[in-house]
Amino acid sequence: MVVNLRVATPEDIPSLRELIDASARALSVGFYSPTQIDAAVTHVFGVDTQLIDDGTYFVVDGPDGPDGPDGPVAAGGWSARRTLYGGDQMKAAADPLLDPATDAARIRAFFVHPKWARQGLARRLYEACASAAWAAGFRAFELMATRPGEPLYKALGFEVVEQVFVTLPGGVDVPFARMRRAIENPHGGRAPTSHERSSGRPWDASYRDGQPPWDIGRPQPAIVRLTAARRLAEPVLDAGCGTGENALHVASLGIGVFGFDVAETAVAIARKKAVERGVDVEFAVADALRLERLGRRFATVLDCALFHTFDEHERSQYAASLASVIEQQGTLYVLCFSDDGEDQGPHPISQAELIAAFSADNGWNVLDIQSERVHTRFHGDDGAPAWLATVARVRASRGGKDD
């Protein structure tokens, strides 16, 4: 199922109102009476525009995007503010900020269109909220659950703290449940990368939800050409190996290769492929920014679409991390999205950024940068414009840091 999770904008408000109404009316049947549903839709359920202003509310678009026939098919968010539940119609005063050191962040206004219910969209929204709230310093969530929402939140690890009845205008009593859970570090004890912070999701979630856009089910043609040209001295490190197609191709030719990825699900898939294909290759879960923990060295490093996911600060960390595992005079190949050409991929990189990240001061020598293509599931047969950089590991120039 190909859907897109993104931060909600003010332009989404009309569609969100329709989504909330459809979701609340259809999915509350059997849990609330018609009178309770009408009262809750009128006086409780609605868009809290403060969440949109704060950038903490997410929408999930259907396969055809926000302007497609389905429009947004799910929405939900979190909040660093005092309000626990309800749309704009419930607010009559200021909504102060919470203190992450002492307060629990809020989970707010999860709604899924009835046609898209029970397809994992609420869990995906929760993962985005947990990642963002953790990065903001919060270590617990509270929420006010509806009766139909209570089973979902229990499945997400929430526990009921208190059963409450809210009396709405007209004297209609509607039951809710106040719930709470701790927020676990969604990044396995490491700090989230810039990509994870901007997307609101850990890397592993991309593989749990199905095949991500960069997983094409075969090795990248550029890597196949490098291998055919006998440019890979072993042992080879495949950095950010994903589900292993590049490493499996290299290993199938008798070249020793070790692949790692931060996503446990991707590594599990890669290991399964290796067994099924009878290919001798080692895969492990590792952090690209802390490769010294591997305790081993490689003559060649392949970076296929990892470098361009890092911001400027992370690129310098990544270069230093690579320096801890590549041999002197070893070769690094970086295949990344390019800023030159049409139909560019996300996070395009300039040649100047490549050269800056792998500078002579830090023990690198960029030997060559050639135009290439990166193939994805969402670009045409020719793929997206890319750079293929060939970088040598050398001794740092005077004043630089060497390993």
C-alpha cells in the first residue's frame, strides 16, 4: 500500500473536517448511541488548528495524493500543549505549553476514513508522533480515547488511567478513557537522523510498511557496472545496504562483502534473501555514524543512496565514521542523487557538497565525480539524475585529523 505521511497544512483543513466527520460517524457505531455520536461530532471532534500551526499534526494521503479521489485517508498528531482532546469548538482559553521534563505530551485527534480502517495507518501515525515527541524531549504520552479508539490505543501500549464521562450541551453524557504510556526511544538508543526528524519516522518503519521507494528489488545498474569493471577490492562494505540487493550481487561473484543498515527489518529481509539464494554474505544492524563499533576494516566501501539522506553536519560525522573502517588507500564509491538534471530525487547533492564532505584536511581525496542514474520505484526507466563519486582514503593534510 503506497501512501504518503506528511505534516498537515492550513490548506488541508476542509478535507480534514470531512475526514473527521466520516470517520467519527461510521466507526463509532456500536460503541455510542446516535445521540452520543451527533453530540460528539458537534461539540468535541474537529480540527484543532493549533496543532497545524505547531507543525505536530500529520495527514496520510491516499495513493493518488492529497488531490486524488480519496484525499487524506487518515490524520492524527501529538501536542506539546495542555489541551488533551477536542477541536477548536472546545477551546475557550489559551493553550499553554507543557514542560517535557515533568509533563506528558498529548496524542491528539486520530481519525481514519472507514474505507481505510485496520490497515496500519493509525500505527504509522503513532510512530511519527513518538519520534517527534521523543526528539522534543518528552518521555510519556497521555490521551483521551473514545470508546471505539480504546482498543487501538491498548494495542499501541497505552493503559487506561481513568474512565470518564463528559457531559455535552443538551445533557448528553459521552464516555471516554484517559490513557497513558511511556515513549520508548524509537531509534534504538541512538539520536534520530535529520531524515528521521523531518519525516517523523524511524528508518525501520519504512520497511515494516512494505517496499520503500528506493528498494527496487535488484542491484543498482551503477553498482553492477562497477563490479563488472573489477573496481571492487575485497573486503567490501555495503553502507546502508537496505534489503541487500547490491551486496548480494557483489557476493554472488565471489567477492567478500559485509552489509549493514540501521533498519532491523531491512537486515532481516537481506539475511533471508541470502539464505534463499545460497549466497555467502554477512549482514548486520549498525549505525552509519558510529562504524568504529564494527571493529573491522574494508578495502572498498559502497554507499548507494545513503550519503544524500544526511544533512551537512551529519555528512562530516559520516565521513569520520567511514574513516574509522576503511583502509589507507582504500576506495569509497558514493552514488547519490544529483542536483543537475530534471526529475531529481529527494535531497539532491551538489558536487561542491561531495567535495566538502570528503576533504583533504580530513584524509580524503575525491578522484572523480561522474554523472550517473539512481533507479527508484517512482522514477521512469532511466531513473533519477545522480553522481557517482570515487573517493580515496589518504593521510590527512596538515592540521586535519587522521585515524
